[in-house]
Amino acid sequence: MLAEEFGYQVTSRPAAELTATVRPETERALEAAKAALAAVTFGYAGPTFFFIVCFIYASVKDSSTPFLIGVLGVILAIIWNTAATRPEKAAIVELEEKIPAVLASPWQAWPCRVEAIPGQQTKRLLLLDPDGGVAREFHSAIPDAVWIGMTDGRALIWFAGDMRFGGLASLPGGSPIWWVYMPKATSQPAPSGPRQRLIEEELTRQAVTYVFDEWL
């Protein structure tokens, strides 16, 4: 585990056993993703039904025009539905990859930097190594209260999951809790100034000497 390699503290038991909101959050996220898929699929139910009716009508009346309309319509509806639901299906697959790791993972203490991404609501969350370098880059819809409460965009956070896929992050104590995920492409973070570097060094010391028992 990368956190242990850096000397950062981790819990002896899985985060899901120590924080009551972890398992319900994984269930809520998966249910929400499936509901989003169902909503998009339902949106194409009307046109698909219309073309099926054309097909049935043509079969009964032995009419070639409605038959062709029905066949082509059903094919197009299937193609459109497949394309339209691709993001929702990808989100479900991503969650199904993350959730087992989240439920099995301990909480890990990490110093981090958070940066705004121009033109996006999501933010860049950078887990820092002991030298202040970026150990892993995640993107996340970080709660506004967390973002506003950080000192120069720096904080100590808890992370549970797989560093390859992302997982759940939290402020110390397990609340609020939010998802982080791997970006499609990483970027070069802005350099830290002297003040920010001092903050990062202090957060690194905290991650090494962290005592989870005081919060759990």
C-alpha cells in the first residue's frame, strides 16, 4: 500500500467497519447510477414503442411501408439507446470496480492539495508524497464546505479505495464523505510557494504521526 510505503498512517480495520456511512454511500451511489441508466433508457421507450406498433400494424395489414418504417425505426432506436446510455453504463462499471476495494480498504491519512479546474465544477485532488510531489491525481466534486475550509487548498484527508481507480475521501472523522476518480488525463500542477510548502510539510508530519483512534 502506497500510504504505508510513505510512512503515512492507516487503520487496522476496513473503513467500512469503522465509519457507518461508508457502506450506505457505496449502495446509494450504485443505485443512483442504475436509476440514471433507467431514466435514459425510458426516454427512448416512446419512440421504440411507436416503431413496434408500425411493425405490428404492417404485419396485420400486409403493408410494406409501415413495415419498413417499423423495422428501420426499431433498429435506429436500439442504436440511439445504446449510444445514449454509454456514459451511464460506464459509470456503473466504474463503481463496480471501485466498491469492493472501498469496502475492503482501511482509511489512509494523506496530505493533499486541491486545485480548481477552469471551466469545470470538479476539482483536482492531488495526494502528496513526503517530498511534496504528486503521488496520485484524482478528480472529484469536492463539497464546497471542504474546499472553502482548506488552507491555501491544502488539507489532511482520509482515503479508502484503490489508487488505480479511486474511491472515497473524507475529512478526518469520516464526514463529509465524497467520491474521487481517476482523470482521463493528468496535468502538471502549479508549483507551491514557500508558504504552501510549509503547509504541505506540516500536513506530511501529521499523516506520519496520525492517530486514527482519536477520531473513530
